[in-house]
Amino acid sequence: MPPRLTCSARSSVGRALQRTTASSTRAPILVVQNATKAASRQYATAGSPIPLSSLRLPDDYIPPTQPPTARRPDERKAQLLRSYTAMLRSTPLMLFFQHNNLTAVEWAAVRRELRAALAEVPSPAAGPDGSVPVDISSSIEFQVLRTRMFSMACKIVEYFKPKDQIEKSNAYTHDLSKTAYESIKEATVDESSMYGQISPLIIGPVAAVTFPSVSPAHLGAVLKVLSPSPAFPAPTRRKSPGYHDPIAQSGFQKLILIGSRIEGKAFDNDGVRWVGSIEGGLEGLRAQLVALLQQAGLGITTALEGHSKGLWLALEGRRTQLEEESNGGKKEGDAGNETNV
């Protein structure tokens, strides 16, 4: 058992606790009194007190972190619209697929095989200046789209030009502003524009594969998995057994390639496969362009040289003919021999 305290010890402990409590409660009071005295002293030297009504913000005050919008910024649709416009401005290559009631297990199998196919794409080689390109395999995503919000985002990116609006007036020009809403509301849709060609496709259940850069090698790998064709055959069972899994095959059969958006332009399925079949990627395409320009320049040079040579031969023949006629039908060499004789 713990030792018991005598009455004298107990009373001394109680008095010590009372002194501690009294000092702790008295200190804040003194601090408040001193602060009150200092405050009153400052008010006395500053003059008359400032009314609280003058500290109120004006009614038309707009915080810089939350500019006025045409839609409520705290709604999920507004944030989704902003994310779609940012994705369209920063994504040069997008593939659109129609998906028909894929289950969660099928989506997981499709994404698993897509990641496996992208992981097998060889790393890009270093450029002539020694720079190593960034591998985009981990940045390629396959996501389901909200078609109404995505169609409106395409319209904003296509027809809303913030720079032109800034020059006209000092109104707010973000994607949720009233200026953007009015500009797309008054815009006339051109069927030959990107929005005019993409909007008929963005109907119903649609998913998109987004690429951070145009890479024909990665595009070909995606087409082999999601939309195989004779030009892009599907992986074999021996090389990729998971691709031929019944659940994965059920998911792949529910995906249909309906179009793409490449560098701000709409492409059909044939155009997508043409881009995916470019050998060597963009570097190979540049090499083909350089070779084509060199061949065209060589052909032009040859044609110009041929015409100049033909003209020279014609003039030289005419000159010889005129000299023969002036010498009485004899050549210049024969006339010189007769003169020496």
C-alpha cells in the first residue's frame, strides 16, 4: 500500500496547489489589463477611433483567387469542364472508342493488357544532339468521357480565343467565364473544323486514349491491342496469354474505334493507321520529307541543266551554220587552209 500522508503534509501540499492555481489565474488577468492599457494609450495618441463600417469590403469586391464564373466553380461538372479543356490543349493525340457496357473486371483486364503492350515498346533512341527523349509509356491513359462536357470543352477550345477577348475588353477570359460562355453560344459551327467533325462521334458511351506526344510506335502498340487489323495484328497467345483470356476478349470485343484527334485535326480510322505505320516515328517522317525535298531539288537541277545544255547546243549549231554560209559553204578550218596555200 502507498504511504499515507500526515495531516501537516497534506495541508502543505494543498496550500502549494492553491498558490499555483492562484498565480496561473492571475497572470492572464494582468496581461489583459496591460494590453487594455496599451491599447487605450494608443487610441488616445492616434485620435478618434476608426468606425467598423469603414473596414468593410466594397460590394463589388472580387477576390483574385475566385473570379466570377458563368457556372458554379464548386460543382463537379465545372471542374470536369476545366479538366477537359486543359486536356485538349495539352494532348496532341487522342483516340476515341465506343464502349458498350464493359464491366469493372473487363475494364481492369483491358487496361492491364494495354499497359503490358506499352511496356514492350522500345525506348526512344538519343537524338543527334545527344538528347534522350522522354518515354511516354507511363503517361498514356485510357479513360471514360462525359460526352456532353467533353463536347462543350471541344467547342470552347475551338471557338474561344482569350487573346482576342483581352484586346476587346478587360473581361475575365478563363474557361468558366461569361465571356467564354457567350463566345461559344454565338459561334457558328463549321462542318470542316475539328469540332464539326468530332462532335458527331462524341455521342453515347465514349472512352479516349490520351497520348502526351505523337509517337507512332506507341500508337501502333495501342492499335494492336484495342483495334487489331492486318496492318496491326493482335499479339499471339504464346507471346501474350493474358490477352486471350475470356474476360479480356469480352472487353476488347465491346470496344470500337470511331476516330481520333491528332495535332488539332480530326482523323478517321484509315488516317489513324497511317500515322501508326510511320517507320521511325516523327524522326523517320522528317527523314522522308528531307529525302523527298532532295529528290525534288535534284530533279529541278537536272531539268534546268538539260534545258541550258540544249539551248547552248542549239546556239552553237546556229553559229557554225552562219560561219559556213559566210565562207561560201566551207567550214572555218577549210577556209583557213586555203588562205595559207
